[in-house]
Amino acid sequence: MKNPPYSQFSPEELVLRDELAIDRTLLANERTMLAYLRSAVALVLAGVSMMHFSPDQSWFWLLGLACLPTGAVAGVVGVVRYWRTNRRIASVQRRSKTAGPG
């Protein structure tokens, strides 16, 4: 990302309200990653369950087989998005801490 969303603000302009907003954003980012991981585990478990409990129905088995890579992709996407967003948030935090109190 070439132009981070907080680049328009100077570190001296950030006040306590803004620092608390950054903390809330950190927590929201973690919640989002956990939701991705929860969905990924649910998809993988659903796929394994479908494959295990319906071996005689091929369409149900194929649906279960499709859930496995979908769950893995969802987990990877969630972790990658978490890392990217966390780096952006950390850069804003570093800028606000180096500026110090105004």
C-alpha cells in the first residue's frame, strides 16, 4: 500500500482519542483473524464429516472434498490479511509514539 490511510495526519495531531481508536482497530483486526480461522476449521471439519459419514453418496463426498481446500484457503487469507493490517497499524503506532505528547 503506497499511501496508508493515516499518512495525511501528522503524529503531533494524534491525541488520546486517536490512540484509543488504534487500539480498538488492533482488537478488531484480531477478532477478524479469529473469525477467519474459525470458519476455516468449520469448513475442514464439515468436509471431513461429510466424507466420513456418507461414503456411498458420491455428490456428498465430493462436496466434503471441496470443503477441505476451501477451509485451508480461508485460513491462509485470514492470516495474510491480519499480517498486512497489523503492519499498517504498527506503523501508525510507531509514528504516534515517536511524536510524543504535543
